[in-house]
Amino acid sequence: MRLSQFFLPTLKENPAEAQIASHRLMLRAGMIRQQSAGIYTWLPLGLRVLRKVEAIVREEQNRAGVVELLMPTIQSADLWRESGRYDDYGKEMLRITDRHERELLYGPTNEEMLTDIVRTFVKSYKQLPLNLYHIQWKFRDEVRPRFGVMRGREFLMKDAYSFDLDEASARVSYNKQFLAYLRTYARLGLKAIPMKADTGPIGGDLSHEFIILAETGESQVFCDKDWLDLDVLDKAPKSAEELQSFVDWATGFYAATEEKHDPNAVPIPADRLHSARGIEVGHIFYFGEKYSKPMNATITLADGSTTPMHMGSYGVGVSRLLGAIIEASHDEAGIIWPEAVAPYHVGIITMKAGDAASDAKAQEIYAALTAKGIDVLYDDRDERAGVKFADLDLIGLPWQIIIGPRGLEKGVVEVKNRRTGQRDELSVTDALARVG
Ligand code: ATP
Ligand code: MG
Ligand code: MG
Ligand code: MG
């Protein structure tokens, strides 16, 4: 993409309303624009990253055998009356009335809707287990939307739902998601900590929040330093049989949110206990018959008897993840994207506007990288080099190729790694190999 043809409305000044780095940087880098409190337009650069994060979440759901569908954002209030949550949900739910006075709502989550779909089509134990997900916009009328996409009102969530015959089978579905979550966060360059979460009035111990450590996180969390030092995926199970022992191992590390942490009952030595702020980037939950019973989602067993399905739900905050990634990966100059989600892999800058040799070389490199299937952003604007450098550092592409008349005389261009800051003068061939 040529920057002159792109739409990248970067800001030079720090927006006054942004309190944390990720919010500030997303606004400054021209990724998002606020339309109303907690409601954003995804500008082209932001949308590219959102799509990449979404793709990784999707690939890992698919790998875990979860099947994608797409449910609408607007739901009928009647379904929520069946589960009893229409009144319970309170003011966070955005309620809508249509022209026929029918009560609708903008979905904050989809347990009721999918339970309704599944009870319509799934009648026999032979059709289970069934694991489905969608990636769809949600609306929650948060009291205090803040920190940009971190706590929006409209936000993108991946939510999956499992339907099983019994608790033992539901636990397998749960474990598959548990592993899929760790894989997803690792691919995003994040160290997520699974923490036991409250299961509320349903009880049981099958609920985990996945927390990313960041100074600006909204909750205080405690964990075992050993977890932070290891590469979880090294230990990933190779077979279905190993899955339960993997989950037992991974959940064996001490990890607790402030509400659950008892300083007098910490099972690890004090020097291994790490205390930090955390961001919730995912939450998985086994809740048995909570919805299937009141909504009459039952299946017929081999002996002809019927029983409610056992269900679980599994959420990832897709749009929140962009904020979390930036909180974990930025510096004074701007964002530092992990390669897996970078909006473009390489940025090309010419230092001297109007220099024909530089323009020709930039064009040549741009074409060569594009031909290799690499996403390139070529800053061909008629701007001072300083402006281009600042913008490229701000938007955080992993690699920069800098072309200037002096280098060209020596037959070299400069290649800069955004993360390490290392700069090398290389021939074009070597530069292409370095960033490819
Ligand atoms: P929080 O505690 O932050 O309010 P939650 O526990 O209410 O989140 P869940 O119902 O568990 O959220 O939803 C699944 C995931 O959706 C969360 O783990 C989080 O990553 C994301 N999420 C929830 N609320 C928001 C929001 N207002 N803006 C962006 N992402 C959100
Ligand atoms: Mg909430
Ligand atoms: Mg929460
Ligand atoms: Mg939660």
C-alpha cells in the first residue's frame, strides 16, 4: 500500500482524553476514532490489526474443533425472559423497541440465543458433543466506558458454547478451550495467566479468567513467577489423553485475583509470589444446566429418557486484545507490533522527497516485497524525513527500510528493526532477505 493512497489520520499531539498508553497510541496512530462514549470507528490501520487478531482467534477455535456460525447482534427479549436473565441483567443491557412495540435488545452475550438454536435441531445424544462459536459485536452499556477499546460499550467478542451429554464430557470441551486459549494468547505474543474465577451461584470450580499483566490493568492479581518464566506451549499435550493432565498442570500454579487471594494462605514461597495489575482478556465457564433447564434444551438418551444438556461458554475480548497487546508492547515513540498481528510487515521510507534515484529504489523494493506476498506500507508522501520516521515508529511496523541518496551511492539501504532498534546498512538483496 502506498501511504499517499491510504487513510492514516495520525495525530501529533497526545489526545487529552486518553489516560493509558494503548488508548493514546491507538488514537495517535490513526487506528480508531470515538463516535460516542465507548463506541468506535475502526479506521483502516486499526481494522487491519483487528482482522489479524480475529484470524488467530478463529484459527485456534477451528483447530480445537469448534465450529463457526454467525448470530445476529439484535436479540428478542422473549428468549431472555425464558432464562430469567431479562430482568437480572440490569442497566448494562441496551433495550430496544421496534415499530411493532416488540422488545428487542443488542446482545451482550449469546447463551440464550444459541441454546434456542440448539434445542430446535439437536434432540438425540448421538448429536453431542457440539461446540459452536461466533465472532460478533456485543453491546454492554458500561457505567464507565474508558481506556479506549479496553472497556468499550460496543466491542468485538469471540464467544463459544459447548453442549454435552454430561459433566465428564463437558469437562473435555472445557479443557479443549482452555488449551485453545493458551495457544491463542501465545501466538499474539502475550503471556496469559489462567486464574480461577468465581462461578457465582452455580458453584463448581470450572471457571477461569485469562489475565495479561500490565500496569494499567483494572484488577490486582497475584501469581507464581514460575508461570511467567516458562513457555507453556512446550508443555502442550500431544494427544487427547494428555489434555486433562496438561490442564491440571497448568492450573496447578498459584494464580488469584484480589478477591480470591488470601495473603495468609499462599501455597508458594514469598519470593515466588508476583503481584501486579491485570487485564481480563478471556473467560471460560462451565455452568451445567443453568440455561438448558429453564429453556428446556433436552436430549433423548439411548434408553429413551431425557436430560438437559450440559453447557459451557467461552469468551475472548477480541477488540480489548488490541489494547492489551499495545500495553504489553510499546515504547516512547509508539507501538511495537508483534509480527503476527502487525498491520504491515515492512514500512519503506525515502529520506529525500523528490530524489528520483531514491524513488526508483523504493519502488523496486516495494514491488519485490509485494511479489513475495509481504504486506508493505510505502511512505511515498511529500513530507520531511522526520515526519515519516515519527509516523513509522508510531504505527509500530516490525521492519523499516530507509532509502537515501548517500546510501544509494554506496549501494546500500538501511534496515531497522522496530523492536530492538538495531539498524544495518545492507545491499537491497540482503535487505529483502532480512525482512522476508
Ligand atoms: P470485565 O470484568 O472486564 O467487565 P466481564 O467479566 O464482564 O469483563 P465476560 O462476560 O467474561 O466479561 O466477557 C468475555 C470477555 O469479553 C472478557 O474477558 C473481556 O475480554 C471482554 N469484554 C468484556 N467486557 C468488555 C468491554 N466492555 N469492552 C471490551 N471487551 C470486553
Ligand atoms: Mg463486565
Ligand atoms: Mg470480569
Ligand atoms: Mg469475565
